[in-house]
Amino acid sequence: MIYRSKAPLRIGLAGGGTDVSPYSDLYGGAILNATLSLYAKATIEPIAENKIILEAIDRNEEQVFDWDTSLPVNGTLDLLKGVYNRVQQDYGVKQQGFRLSTFVDAPAGSGLGTSSTLVVAILGAFAEMLKLPMGEYDMAHYAYEIERIDLKLAGGKQDQYAATFGGVNFMEFYGDDKVIVNPLRVKQQHLFELENNLLLYYTSTSRESAEIIKKQSKNVTEKKEKSIEAMHHLKDQARMMKEALLKGRLNEIGEILDYGFQQKRQMAEGISNTLMEDIYETAKKAGATGGKISGAGGGGFMIFYCPVNTKYKVIKSLENFGGQVRNYQFVEHGLKTWTV
């Protein structure tokens, strides 16, 4: 038997950063995101040898261990090890050699929630193998605990829930790890138009999101007014985006994105930089009405709202920056697992 899974990556459309503690614990956060036809995939294949083979195919990394109930977390393939260690601890994996292989359709640090989505995909493959009875909330929270508590990686909560639930969701975050996922019934023609007009652009740079997120959290802990006020505005932005999408007021999307871009800069140092600013201004001059840096910021993907047919001019205008436009579709499904 071979056990497989795939979980979709996401773009955050509004409210980004308000899912990060301590802000979400103190004030409550709100985010609107949507999953894409770009995936994190995992496969568990039993092998005859009494070994554990871990490989990240997209990163060309592999490690081989004698079978053990705990693998060393030391900076290489830690997401794979972290999931195995926790599942082994809580549920027990029988002593049989296996190969765990992963592949992600976007580079690490690109702002599409790659790390958390990968954790969900790996967890999904183990859940398929062990027939673990987990609902969406259980799976997402378990993935969150592995990444944030076990592996002590800084970050928010939205990515695990987006990867597990899929679709377009308005998510609310509160203290005590309380999360409410509200799936939005956006009319199909509005989603088609959003998909047509929303340009996904990879800047060909990646960043260490954890460092930016640590600065953001520190600003809240130290009660830095400018940063906290910006997060309040971003939470409002998520509500504005929800209303615009549900009511089909797509002509407002660009302005709502632009509003968020101005606010997000205030959250922490390193979110934007000269390259990001140049790309953003160039896209706007070519016809985009707004956009944002995806994820924590500092690099990775950017999105731009290009009404009517302006996206072709925007694509042309960005050619000199050396990045690339990625094609995608919105997908309604979250984590999927199966056995071959």
C-alpha cells in the first residue's frame, strides 16, 4: 500500500498578521483567504528495509535513519521529522521501514503558507495510513501544535486551517487557540472574475518569515501603538473584503488591497523593502488598482488586482524585475488523502 495526500496552498486576501499571537489572543483576529491549485504533497511508501527514509523532492534533500520512535530535529527536514515524532508519540507507528516523500509547488518562504500546508499534507498521509479519525478542526489544530509548539516555529494560525478546509474562508481567531472558520458562498461568476483579475507574481526572492513574525509579535507585546493600530485596520480590511466578495462589488477589491498594503507596512520592520515598493508602484502605474505582499512579507509572492484587461499591461511592466507570473485557479477542496 502507498498512502498519499495533497493540501492546497493559499493566498491571504485581507487581515494578514492578525492571526498571530499575542495580537489574536488580546484583540481577536480576522483573515480572509482562498486556496489555490498549487499544492503540498506527501507520500508514505512502506519498504522492506528497517529504515526511515525522508526526502523533500523539490528541495533535493534526503536523510536515511535506522528505524526509531524519535528522529533528531536538527535543521534538516524538520517538518517531516516533527510530524513523525508527534504521531509516533500520540498514536504509535508500527515498526516497519518506510519512505516519506514530499513535494511543494511553490518555494519555501514564498508567502503562500508552504510550511504549514506541508505539515498538514504530511499529517494527512499518516492519518490515511493509521486511519486516524480527525475532522478538519482537529487536523488543523494538531498541525498547528506540531509546528508552533513542538518545533517552536514562529507564525500564525491561518495556514493550517486554509490547507485543511480549502475554499474561500473568513476566519476568526481568539485567545485559548479558538478558531472559527466561516466558509463564504461567493457566487461563481464573482470568483471567476476575481481569478481573472488577480495576478499572482513571484518576485524570485524568498524570506525567513519567522524573523518578521517575531518582530511583529514583539511590537504587540511592547504595546507599540503604530503596529497595533495597523493590525486593527487590517482586521477591518478582512470584513471589508468579505462584504465586497459576497455582494459582488469587485471594483472595490483593488482599493481594499491597497488599503491593507499601506497598513501592513506599519506592523513590523522588513515587511516591505525597496524591491517590493518598486514592483508595487510599477504595477499600479500599469493599471493595477491595488495589491499586497503575500504572507509575512519581505519577499516571495505578490498579488495585484488588475480590472478589465489591465493584467496584460501589468505583466509586461514587471518583466524587468526578473520575477514570474504563476497561473492558478481557486479550488474549493482542502486536504485530500487516498491509498493506492
